Amino acid sequence: MTTAESVPTMVTPMIDCADLVRIYQGEGVEVQALQGLSLRVAESDIVAVVGASGSGKSTLLGILSGLDRPSAGRASVAGYDLTALSSRRRLQYRRNAVGFVWQQTERNLLPYLTARENVELPMLLAQRRDGAKRADELLRLLEVDAQADRRPGRLSGGEQQRVAIAVALANGPQVLLADEPTGELDEAMSAEVLDAIRSVNEKLGVTALIVTHDPAVSDHVNRTVQIRDGRTSTEVHRDADRTDAQTFTVIDSVGRLQLPREYVQRLGMRDLVRLNLEEDHVQVHPDDRTAKPEETR
């Protein structure tokens, strides 16, 4: 196994997290949800963060959305230092810099307002004068303009989520954050919603970060970042037309990396691995003294 390349660097990341730690205190119990996580997302990129339940992906999204604060480390989004925001700046950040799409429709849309009125509401609160025009433009872009006068209860699940994306984009945020946006949808509707996020990413230039447990989202994004045990472990980068992909592993600030679980299991690695330093890469081999699983049966 060879680690010959590193993850490409970015000049000015829109999302920049380094060594994030988040510790929750319970009744005599301490849970470390993030354990030195680092993540950088370039402007106008579209990235999926995937991981099993409890891996830390929802905690990361809570910090990026301004709803939570890290216990240690640093995080900035769209030029905002999320570790040092005053209450006023945090409200400004959440209203203008980021848009958010939840998994549950009831958290995205008010049931007694029409689709158009839901999109207009954030702009009304921001005292924008172009709310009606922009609402129509966003609904048209997301292909739900024909449903503009319907309330959420008369929309399909996929239509509800596309209206929710329009709401999240109403005040022109630089970053769109989506928490399991297809979690309650079937496969066909999920593809429609992911295509909609990709479309606004391409047409509006908004940076998009999708947090999900669904690996199928990888077909709709440029990068898929795997989180394991509170840290980023591996990344898959796709080319422009998403026909070719490369897998990278992430090295943290002290030189630690996580090998993909399937690689470790296939090669029977445990306890120790053997390293060979070559001129332009490092080779990682199973320890010859350690029997593979099939040899111990």
C-alpha cells in the first residue's frame, strides 16, 4: 500500500477547521464527539461529509451552523471566526453567511405559509425590498415555481426539500449546509434533491456541505469526506464529470492518519504495520509476524 500523494491544498478556503475538539459533559460522563478534526472546503466547492451514527458529523455541522461552539481548535466560515463571535455577530452570521437545510420538513418550512411566503420570510426579516422577485427566481431555479402558492402539506417530500433549499438561499448566503437532506426521501426524490443542491452550487457559486450517512451522495459531489471516531479519515475526490475518483487519507498536524477500514481488514493489519520510506512515497505493509484473520481460523 502506498501513500504517494497528498490532499490538494486551497489558497482561500471558505470553510477552514483545524484540530476541532468537542466534549460534552453528562452526569459523571464525558463524551468526546470530535477528537482533533480538520477540514478545509474551497469556495464554490460541493462536499459531502459521511460517517456512521456517532462519528461526529452532526457535531461538526452544529459548530459550522453557529448553533454550537468547539471545546478546542479553530473554525472559520466565510471569514467569520466561529470561536470568537459575539452574540450580535453570531446572529448576523446565521442570517446572512450560511443557509441551513434540515432533514425534517417541519424545521425548514412553516406549515401555514405557502412555498413563496416561506421563501420571502427570511428576506422580510432582513428588510430586503426585492423579496417577492427573488423568491420567484429561486423557486424557478429549483423547479418548484408551479407549486409557489401551495402550502407544505400539499407538496411531495422532494418538493418540500427543494423549497427548503430556496428558503436557505433567500438572503444570498455564501455557504449552504444540509443535514441529512434526503433522510426521509425515497431514492428517486433523493436524487432530485441532490441534483438541486448541485445545480445551485453550479449556477449561484454557493459553497455546499452535505452531511449524511448515505454513501450514494458521493455521485453528486466533488469530494466525499469520511469521518470516523471524531476525525476526518479518508477523502474521495472526483474529476469534473465525476467519472473518475481518487482516494486519499488525511494526515493530521502530528502525523497521524487513519487507513480505510476495508483496507485494514483485507490485509489483516492490527497492532503494528511495517513502514518503508522511498524517495517520493511511504509504503505501509502488514507486520509479517502478525497472522491474517484467515490464518487463525
